[in-house]
Amino acid sequence: MSRSICIIGVPLDLGQSRRGVDMGPAAVRYAGLDHRLERLGCAIRDCGNIEIPVRDTLPEEGGLAYMPAVVEACERVYAAGARAVEDGDVPLFLGGDHSIALGTVAAAATTGEPTGVIWIDAHGDFNTSETSPSGNLHGMPLAALTGRGAPALTDLIRPGRKVADEDVVLIGIRDLDPLEREALKDSRVAVYTMREIDRRGIGEVAEEAVGRLSHLPRVHVSLDMDSLDPREAPGVGTPVPGGFSYREAHLLMETIADSVRVGSIDVVEINPILDERNRTAHLAIDLVLSGLGKSIF
Ligand SMILES: [Mn+2]
């Protein structure tokens, strides 16, 4: 373990409607992120936070009306992330809501090599502005990154998709909108639902899912904390019952560390206002460490 990690805070809360996820980066730093990464043997550089417009300074419409502000923020996220990738560092992005992935995955794929994406989430995040019931942008990043939806999102940084369908796996899914479900079924994205994980066990599913990407030179891990059961991670904006247990989430991250080359990581949707004594932020750090190779024995 001698990896160099660049911490990039992204206090973006414009992709969804509940307040509080903008405090995610502070909560994770306060929970001791840098010390715990250092103990793992990583070299740490904290690059601070990306500048994000304060929600209260914008008109109150929300939803799609925030697309220009989210795009502009994600261009800055991309710039910071691409610099880290070019320096040979592993960018660790602290959200913010999941719309930050429009910038983080573009940065992960900036080398032009095929880039795998492991998207760990209760939701599909595969809506477009046409299919989304809410218009919230945090439900759209994976669609846009694979080339679907509004050109302002699909052509962010450079025209067209940032990752190929077959290089994306979605794990932990238990809440899809009707048209989103159809779009996923029509795609070549591999989807592993909680039902399948209940039936086959996370060990087998994680090995199969992650194994799909083991031939790729680099993999981006996008960890939405709402993939966990709300009993484990109460501090998230969009909780859905029936998620990962503590050990299931760790085994998934450990399998990732064993099987692919993790080039960049997001940890998103932590909402300290809804949390209990910052335990969701502590859990997020535990899981990031497992994804970077921390093992029990
Ligand atoms: Mn998500």
C-alpha cells in the first residue's frame, strides 16, 4: 500500500431537493479521513473543496433549472480530478450529491483508456430529463455518462459518452423509476439488484460483478451511501429500506480492492443533518479504506 490520494471535497447540493449534503465533505474530514488513510500507508494531499454556488443565492426552482449551475460545478470537479489523475494520484471525491459524478467520472476517464465504473447505489441514477419524475439531477448522472439525455450533460467536458455500457456495473439496486427500468433493460449495463444479492449472497455477486471489469486498466468506484441499509447509514438524503448490511458493504469493497485497479473513488450523498452522531461519515471512511485495500488479516 503506497498510493498517493488526493482528497477533493465537492459540497454540491443542487442535484436534489433536501438540504444538508453540501456538508458531506466536512463531516467526512471531521471523522478523521486523513489520519486513517495515512495509517493505511497512503500519502495524502487534501486539495480542499471545489467552489460551488450556495443554494440560497440561486432562484428557488430547483430540479432541471439547476442544470447550468451543476454543469459549471462539474467542470471544476473535472479540472481538479483530471489534474490528480495526470499526477498519478488517486482522486477521492467527497460529495455532495451524486450529480458530482458527471465531473468525477469524466476525470477518471481523462486518460482515454477504457475506464470501468462500479456504481454502488439503491437507485439506478439512469434517468434523463424526459424520464425523471422529479427532475432532480442526482438521478441522471449514469445515463449521461453513458451518452443518454440532455446534451448539456452528455457533452460535458468532451462530446459523447465517457464510459461504455459494458464497462459499467450497478450494484445494490432496489428502487427504479418505470422508464428508468426500461432504459436499463435496453442497455448493456450490468445490473445487480438486492433481490439477486439476497438470493445468491454478496460474495458470489461481488466477484461476478467486479470480475466483469478486471480486464480494464482502471476502474472508478462511485459509492452512494444510500446503497447501505438506513439502519447502518441513516445520514443519507434518499434512504431506501433493504440495503447492504455493514459486512455486505465491506465484502463488496474488499472484493473490489482485490480484483481491479481502483483509480478514483467518489463517496456521495452523506447528509449530516439526518445522521446520528456522524456515523454515516465514519462508515464511509471504513468502506473507502476497504476499497483501497485495508484487510482484516
Ligand atoms: Mn446515486
